[in-house]
Amino acid sequence: MLFWGLFLLIAPRGLAQFTLLPAQQTGVGFVNKLTESETANVLAYEYFYNGGGAAVGDLNNDGLPDLFFTGNMVPDRLYINQGNLQFKDVTLKSGLNAAKGWKTGVSLVDLNQDGWLDIYVCYSGNGQPENRRNKLYLNNKNLTFSEKAAEYGLDLNTHSTQAAFLITTEMVIWTASA
């Protein structure tokens, strides 16, 4: 990964290019907008500008990568890939945008090993500990999700930043960084 990053820095002009596609074309219009105030700013919370999370994975098992974004002060968004760089916002149907709190990271993992990716969202921030509980959304296999973090012992309220999972046939191993 580091080598590729260095390659991009020293690549000849015109070799490595990206094209910014407008939201009107792709259907992806997520913005993690932060609104500073006297109580919500980098002096009150030093990680104020660390950002939310983004994850890419096939959540509906159609072979196309879907997008999930978490927001710090805005609702999360789930975009299902329709092909040809076209995405559909299915957030309201999915039940994923109701949780409040300062979301920091997201991991896609088949935690219950049913062949469908689940979504694990990390929380942090200066708010109440109850608003910092990490969420585990199990995939219901119909673009809806059920929150089950407490049932799996993963509803931590410890200022998590990001989680990583390693699943083997014998056990599930997870870590959450704080």
C-alpha cells in the first residue's frame, strides 16, 4: 500500500488520474458536515475533525460493491450499487440512520457467518456514555438491518475509533481501537 502511494506521488503527469463525478450522476450525495459551536469544536473535543467512517462491500450479494458512510453530526447513509457507477440511497428502508451519537468508524464483516456482510459502527465523542455505544447491524438479507451489538457483547461505550475483525472457522476475534 505504501509503495502504491509513493508511486502515485512520483507518477508522470497524466498516468494516474481520477475523475470527480457529480452526485446527480452517481446518486451519492453524502457530506459529513460539521457545525462548530461554543460547545462543539476542536477545543472541546480534540478529535472533532477526525471524520466519520466509510466502508465498501457487497451488502446485498449481487456482486457489486455498495457504500456505507457514517456521519459525526449528520445521519449515516447506505447506497446500493445499481451498476455503471449508479447508486441508490436506501438508508430509510434499511433502518440504519436512526442512531444518534458521534460516529467515527465502520467495518463490514460477516459476523454471524451467514454469508451476508453485517455493519459494525464505532462511536466516540464528548456526549453521554449511552450515546457512545457501538452498534452492530446484522444483515436481514433484504437491505434491512437489525441492531444486535448488546447480544454479541459489542456495544462498547469506550470512545472507539475503528474496529477490525478476523474471522476463522473456529472463532471470531475482534478489536476496537480507542
